[in-house]
Amino acid sequence: MSDLFLGAPAHHQEEPLPSRRAHQRGKARKVKERRKRRLRSIVVLLMALALVGGAGYVVVSVLGLDFSSTGTQKTVTDYPGPGQGSVDIVVAAGDSGAAIGATLAKADVVATAEAFAKAFNANPSAAGIQPGTYRLFVQMKASDAVSALLNPTSRVSFKVTIQEGLSVKDILAKIVTATGIPAADLDAAAADTASLGLPAEAGGHLEGWLFPLTYQVEPGATAKSVLAPMVAKTVAVLTAKQVPQATWEDVLIRASLVEEEGKSPEDRAKIAQAIQNRLKIDMHLQIDASLAYGLGKPGTTLTNDDKLVDNPFNLENRVGLPPYPIASPSEVSIGAVLNPTPGDWLFWTAVNLDTGETKFATTLAEHNVNVAELRAWQKANGK
């Protein structure tokens, strides 16, 4: 039998046991080292992610961003302020805090309407925010936006102050100067009295119906939008004083005369009574201010010839009241007509043109004494 079949070929002979164990130990060391390297890589990766996450947190904090669990970006709930740039927003009459907040959020003045509503409710004065146009920063803190709306300096508007005793002509001129609305537009609006809400009792005459007050005129205002509130204010005052509508025009005519003749509230109430006393006995009112209005000239320039002119406002030769008011009376003068001081005076005259001191008389003789006092004052003061 050949020796080839006596055992395994030489190259298949098994390694000695000690050599096999050494090989296994080396293999185990390599596995362990690979595990350590893998662990170190994981640690490094986690540290890198932590650093990136920290930076991301800073970015989120600075920019005011937030992310939900789904990774969707959410809008900041409130800006830190103080804001930048500017934008004009309009608060309409009757706007609630929620409505104002929606307007501000849309213009990016505040981050959310909810933030503004919360700040609005937290400020006891917020209910005092007035309708109008305001210039505010973009991206303001909600509480700062509430404060800004309460600050008159934030208003973007024109103030038009109508003094007592001005005629329509003078009032329109003041509006042109204050707002830049063309005079032609104002003249056209004043002529269209029905569109201004002028009551039928006025007979189409606007004079006396533009209430003296300070008005806020918003940017872009029209002639009609400026004049109509003045008429509405007059109606509101007469209504509040419970004046019968049928007598509205009569009261305003009398009040306009009182406005031009008296200075102090006390004197106006007496003049209102004196006018009533004269009307009762069909006595001429002889009020120069009415004649001056009818002639379109200052009362200080009237002459004796002017008093002979046939003019419906010439109360020197006409009995009764002028056909319509000669000026816009104040609420004080309206009140004087409604509640005159009881007395039997028929005459009155100022005796000091600087202070407006006025003296009253029941007879012509007494009145002449008061007039002499006026003339002496005028001579002494060069007037």
C-alpha cells in the first residue's frame, strides 16, 4: 500500500495548538481596537452635534425663531423692540384692541395680534387710544406699541383750531392753511350743504353751523370729511342741550350775536337777555357786528353812511334778527341764549376795549353815560 494513503498531505497538516491560540488573541485585539475607534468617532460626532445645536440655539434666540417637534419654523410671539424704520397705520373709529392688533401685525409693527391684545388688556389706559393715523416703528415690542398709540406725538395728522366767532369764510381759509386742501375743493363742499348733513332748519346757510373746536385732520382728508364733523358737532351740542329742532337756527342766530358782542360768560348771559328784551318791544337791535358781516368789512371800519345801507344784516334800520347767523358761536354763547340772566336791560356797551368790561343800562340816559365812559377810555388810550 502506498504511503500516500497513510496520512494527510503535508500542506494540510494542522498547526500546533499554541500557534492557533496566539492567532485568536490577535484577532480579538483588532476587534477591540476597532470598537474603541468606533466609540471615539461616536463621541466626537456627538460633541460636534452639541456644538452645532448650541449655535443653533443662539441663532434661534437672537432671531426669535422657534421650531416644533416636526421641525416647522414658528413665528416669534413678540419682538424685543425697540424697532426700526417706520410705517403709518390707521386706527379706525370703533376699533377694538383685537382689531388694532390685527392691523399692527399685518404691518409688522408687532409680531402677533395676540401679543398686542395681551399688552392692550394689561394697560389700563389702552381704551383711550383714539382713531387716527399713527407713525410707528416696525417690529416693536407689543407693550411699546400700546404706549406709542397713547402718545399724541405719534399721531400723523393736522390740527385745525376753529376759534369762536369766525365766519365760514375765515374758517375755510384756516383749513386751507393748516391742511393744504385746495380752497376750490372747500368752497365746493361748503356749497353742497346737503352732503355735509346740514339740517333743513339752516335753510341752506352753512354760517354758524361749523362748530368752533380743535379738530384732527387725517392725511388724505377731503374737504367734505373735514367740514361734515363740524356740522355734526353743532347738531350734537344742540341735541345735548335739548334744544327743540325747530328753534335750532333761531338759537344759533342769537348766539352768534352774543358771541360778537360779549367777552365774559356773565356778560354774554346779560346780552342775551337784553336782545330778548328788545325783540319783545320791536326795538332795533343796532348791533354793528351784524352790519359789518353783511358788508363784508371789519366792524372797526364802519361809518355812519354804512348804517344807512339797505342790507338784511343792517339792524340799525331793521327790526328783528338777521336772516342767519353771522359767525360760529361757542357753547358758552349758546348756553347764554338758552339761560339768559334775568333783567330789564335794553342797552349795553363795552367801556374798556382791552378787557372787554361791559356796562348795562335800562334807559337811554344811563346808556349815554356809559358811552361817554367808553369815549374817554378811547381818547386816553388812542383808540
